[in-house]
Amino acid sequence: MGQIFLVVPDAPIENVAPLNANRQIGASGIRLGILDNTKGNADHLLNMIIEGVKKEFKVDSVVMTRKAASSRPATDAILDQLAREADLVVSAMAD
């Protein structure tokens, strides 16, 4: 399987949560989480990312979530859902 490179442009490395070594990726592939920040064209960018990930990796499922507004943080309910249902989460903004 290929490598995944994570880029977090706004988080200093000391604030990045460690990976959970006990979490197993499903036999059929990764569970991909998507967090749309509601900016214009973010959905188009995220769909392109989903298709690109699917070309490189086995994807078992995709869970798509959307914030209520780009200026507000994701709710605890959205973050909890992504934590439960995804091995990897991609968030993007666009205009």
C-alpha cells in the first residue's frame, strides 16, 4: 500500500495528536472522513481529493460532514462522528 503524507499548515508539530497504534485499518481499506468547512468550492476540492485518494488507496468508506459556517469551529458531535467512523480525516477550504 502507498504512503500517506499529512499536512497541517496551522498546527505546530507539538500540538499534533499522536497516532493511535491500536487502531486497525479495515481489511478492505481506510475509512476516509471529510470535513467541509462550507466555503465556496470546498465541496469540489474535497471531491477531487476523495477521487485521488481512491485511485491510490483502498477505501472502505467515506463519511462526509459539513460545518454550519466556515467562521465557526466544527461541533463536538461532528468531531465525535469523524473520530468514530474515520481512520483519516481531510478538511479543506476553497473560494
